[in-house]
Amino acid sequence: MEGNQIFNTIEEIKATLEVNEKRAVELLSKELVPCITTGTEKRTRYYTTTNMIGHTKKYIEIKMGEKDIPHTNRDIFLKEPIDEMMDEAITDPAVVITVTNQKGGVSKTTNTVTIATALAMLGQRVLVVDLDPQAQSSTYFNDDSFIGRSIMLLFREYDMNKDNITKELVESVIHTEEGISINGKFSIDILPSELRLGRTMEAIARNFGSHKALSLILDQVKNEYDFIIIDTPPSPGLPLISSMYATDKVVLSAKPTQKSLEGLEMTIEEIKDFNREVEKETQMDAIFINEFNPILNHHHRLLEESVGHSRKIGIPEEREFVSKLAPTIFETSQEAKVSILDYLEKPKDTLAAFDPFFRYASYLVLERVEKAEAEKSMKKGA
Ligand SMILES: Nc1ncnc2c1ncn2[C@@H]1O[C@H](COP(=O)(O)OP(=O)(O)OP(=O)(O)O)[C@@H](O)[C@H]1O
Ligand SMILES: [Mg+2]
């Protein structure tokens, strides 16, 4: 079986996956991650692709205790079936998502890169924006140093004269990374960072309107992408407020530690204060809590408190993603320069790792489809 598939019922997916065994069917209906449903009760359709079917199959097989299913090359492009459903490509400007927490080392960069990869695997056009002078997400796929060819140049130009910010200039510092997947080709664009960005940001922070710089920069290329994901540094100040000004949604990164919780509280406070100041509503969209160890009592307490905060600011329960994985699988995949979503040395861990990211990416894509559908029917009605 090749290419994209559109299924009308879960029965059709079951038939495609050739699962009949009761437990496998149960797993499929409860835990089928890479499947997107949309439409009204009358018209529910499932969009999936060979790649997603392959992963799902593997997931079920592993859960069922059989481990030797070969992984074949597959392409994955969810975009086409979505476009087909919509009769045309979605042309809305990109949804901007900021991944943040002022505490360091709580998976902001890993989450940014993996959400971006999951979206790209779903056929979405994705730009990763690195606002961290440490430039971790810039170098994730590419070891280059981006000295003189980074977002710093754009901030400097903005500071000299904001009319200098043109689409051509922004595009001149965007780098495209391709072919990191063993499942087929997809690409992710990166607006990279460099160490000197820190000083530049500090220098322009006091200038009037500097918080609007990033927003103006992203406006130039918003029509070229479906999603723009911003990785932030573990500190307050201009990077955080300029991303808050530019963003539609916030994703919180956390770990079950006291410091992470403090960082979360401070970040939420700062976002609230800033939103009040500029009269802006930012959607607090999801929280990823990693390295949760259920045998530790204090992890349960810290998890509860973190989730308490996220619920208070409106993050729905289905967008709390708690992972029990140890960092090893992430570290080894990073070392191998392979996205965690394609790191099949340890397929069980990989599948556990990819689950929350695909689920979140699926929500995002679905939301975008539904919004476009609603706009279309409003236009028709008007
Ligand atoms: N889902 C996860 N489960 C377990 N470990 C993870 C997960 N995501 C990332 N890690 C590990 O956590 C460590 C820190 O990750 P990362 O660099 O993404 O954090 P960060 O918040 O971006 O850090 P900084 O604040 O320094 O930018 C890394 O060693 C990474 O491998
Ligand atoms: Mg980081």
C-alpha cells in the first residue's frame, strides 16, 4: 500500500492494518495516535498515511509483544488529503507557537524540535525560530555556526530602521534542513540564532517598541508556513516578551522538579502581566512534563502542582502530556542527529516518545483544518 489514505470509518483502518485480535482492536481504537478525525457527527473522516499506518502497526505489534516487524521506507504527506478535503490548500497565515519556561534544561528545545518534526511529518510547512543565544535548536539538524547569518541580523536591522525588515531580508537568513527521516523526505526551515544575539537583545531591549520586532519579522514570512515554532532561552526579558507579542499559542515545558515549577510560575506571571499591558489574549495551549517517575512521591506532588497551574490558565486536560521516559533515548538520538520520531534503535522507547508529539501535532493540524472549514462556510453563508 502506498500514498495517502482517507478512511471513512475506523473499521476501514482496522482492515488496512489487518488487526482482528480483540486486544489489538481495543488498542487501536483507544490509542491510535497518528490519525486525524474531523467533521461533524454526520461526516467523520480519518486522514492517515502509509507512514502513520506503519508506525501505528508497529506500536500495536510492540504492545502485543511481537518485535520483529521490519520498518520500510515510507513517505508521509498529510497535507494532500487535507487540501483535498478543503478543495484547496489552506492559505491562512501560519499559527505561531512559543515553547517556554524560564527554568533551564526542561526540554524546551527538544520539545520545539520534536513538535516541529511531527508537524513536518504531517506535511505541514514549518519554521523553527531560535531565540536562544545558545542556538541549540539551530544546531539540532545542522552543525553550522550561523555567525552573521542569524536572527541577530534582523533584530539589528529592526533597531536601525524597522522599514529595513523585508521579506527578502528575512528569507535570506532562513535555512532549510531536509532529509533527516528514514521514513522519507520532509523539510524544516530554521531561523537560527547565534551567541551574540544575547547582547544585541539586551542592547535594544530598552528602546521603544522593541517587543514588536519579532512580530514584524515573522509577519514577512507568515504566509509561507503553516506553523512557526519559537524556542526561547531560559530567561525573562526581551526574548520572552517579543515572542509573547508575536505568538498565538504558548506551550509550557516542565519537569517534576521544584525549580521547574518555580520557573513555570514565574513564566505564567510574566506572560499574564505582559498580556495585560498590551491587551492581548494568548492561548495557553499545552504543557509537556517530562521525566516523570511514578515511584517518587515528590514527583506526584510536583506534577499535581504543575498541572494545577496549567489548568488554571486554561490548558485542557487532553493537552497535558506527561512522559515517563528517561533522557537517554533523547540524548542518543540527538547524538545520532536523528529526530526522536525516527530513532528506531529502540523502537519501544521511540514510540512512547513520539506519542505525545504526534497527538499534539494532530490537534494542531485538525484545529487549523476546522478553522479554515468554518471560515469557508461563513464565506459561503455571507
Ligand atoms: N521528553 C523527554 N524525556 C526525557 N528527557 C528529555 C526529554 N526531552 C528532553 N530531554 C532531555 O533533557 C535535557 C534538556 O533538554 P533541552 O536542551 O531540550 O532543554 P531546554 O529547556 O531547551 O534547556 P535550556 O534551558 O538550556 O535551553 C536533554 O538532555 C534532553 O535529552
Ligand atoms: Mg534550549
